[in-house]
Amino acid sequence: MAKNASFWFKLVFLAALLVTGCSSNGSSEKAAPREQSNQTATTAAATTQDNTATAVAYPKTIKHLAGETVIPQKPLKIATPYIAFVDYLAVLDEYPIAAQGVATIQRNFPVLSKRLENKDIADLGMEVDLEKLLAMAPDVIIAANDMTDQYESLSRIAPTVILPQAGDWRETLEQIAQVIGKEDKAKSVLADFDRKSAEYKEKLAFRSQESVMFVMYNEKDTFTTWNDGRFDPFYVGLGLKRVDGNQAQGQLSIESLAALNPNHLFVINNWQTPIAGGVKAALKDNKVWNSLNAVKNNHVYELKDPSLPGPMALAKIQGIEDIMQAMGQ
């Protein structure tokens, strides 16, 4: 699993094993003029209280994969030499001063890229430039366990925390939030995700007996599929039905896909080998493809962002939105 995760994130956010509204929507109502002064005072008091609570929380000791690290104060300059952690930071409304693969994100991952618009983030490259990282003088470094052997070098630059490349997305979000002092934000994000999942599950109940499958289209009419639990937030959280008898993991021929014959098929964009015009256009004259129930009933949904198979927070948050929009009609 670790090897597969490394392949996915290094080549597809380093490759194959990623919405807006990741937290509860605030009220759009404006306070009446006579209430505004009281509301402002209350907000100011709450902000002061929050700042005090944050100040008390530091210094803090973070246990992680390489040991323990003391974070002396709330970090303002965060760096991450691991591309996937940019996703988690964006969900927490926090943006690093330096990160791996910023240009890769901007070219290939539209949902996260939109979050990064107008953010000044130094690109450390896909092969992380440690000299450039040093020059950015971060307060903290949040790295993945593919850099465990460089932990000492990173720690000489700034306090460093090593987290799993592909851990449970909820746990990773909470771990990163603990490092940067945004535990309440993480709790709010997860609570909002659970609330929406329950709401969407109820709305999609009329689809509960219709099978759903997620694949990525490759060259030569083959597909990549997964059966390792990464889509559980959708199958379980939204009450989607898995394809009967599907034990597939890895490469799948178009004939094998036709034998599984899902009622709904989500085709994830393969940014490494993009298919001109998309899978529907590429296979429109293929008899096997046209025999699928999903094709005949116009239940094939092409997802432009390739992040869905990844375990990142934004991938899951955007995923339930995309699935609801596709299947809720």
C-alpha cells in the first residue's frame, strides 16, 4: 500500500493510487444597524479569546513518524515538501510559503489550483530543492515519510513533522491542524462533511439499488480501478451500491468492465496520458463500450480533476459534490 501510495503521489499527485465550501456556510443575513455594535464587540471578544487559547496551546509537542517535535509557537510560515499536503492546508484555509509541485498543481489539478489563485507560494519543484526551502526560512516543515531519511537535514532548517503519505484523510487533516493550531477548523470541516454526506445519502436513496463504479481511462482501451477502500467515503457515506462481484484492482480491460456492467460509471481524468475529447468521444464507436448500461442510459460521468482516488481532504470534499451533482438528477 505504501509503495502504491508513493507511486500515486509522486506521479499523479505523485500517481495512480486529487468544493469550495469545505466548512459550514455562514449566514448571509446582515445584522440590523442597532445590533452591529454589539455583534462587533462580541466578535472581537471571541477573537481575543481564540488568540489567547492559541497562545496557551504553544509550545506543543507533536508525536509523528520520526519521533517528537516541539513547535515553540503558532507557525506563520509553513512549508511542505510534499505536494499532497498542500491540499490539506488549503482545506484549513492555510497556505504554505513553499511547497512541492506548485506548477504541477496549477497545470493538472483544477480544484486545488483554484484554491491557490493569488497565493504567493514558492515552488520547491517535484525534486525538492532543499536550498530553496532553507532560503524561505519557514517556522515549521510538514513532510511525508518518503523524506524520513532527510529528517535531520529538514530539522536543521525548521521544526519538522513527518506524516504518512497516504494515511486516513481525516486523521491527516487533524494531524496537520494540530501542528498549525487549527484544530477547531478541522473539526468544523469534518462535521460539515459528515452533515453533507448524510444529507446527500438521503437525496440519493432512490439510486440505492443502482451500481456505481470509479475508473480511470488509460491508453489502448484499458482502465485503472481500485478496490482497496479509498472510495468508502462515497460508497458508505453516500450509500452507493458497489458492483456485484467486483474484485478488480489495477488494470481492467474494456471487456472486463463490460462484464461488470455498472449502472453508473465515473471516469477520472488521467492527466499523465489525457484522452483527447474524453472517454466518451474516444470510445463512441466501440461496440463493447456501447453495450454498457451506464453508456446506454447516459450515466457516464467524466471528472476533469484526477484527484478523486487520492486520500486527500479536498478530493473527498469535492467528490461528494461531484457525485451528488451527477447522480442526483
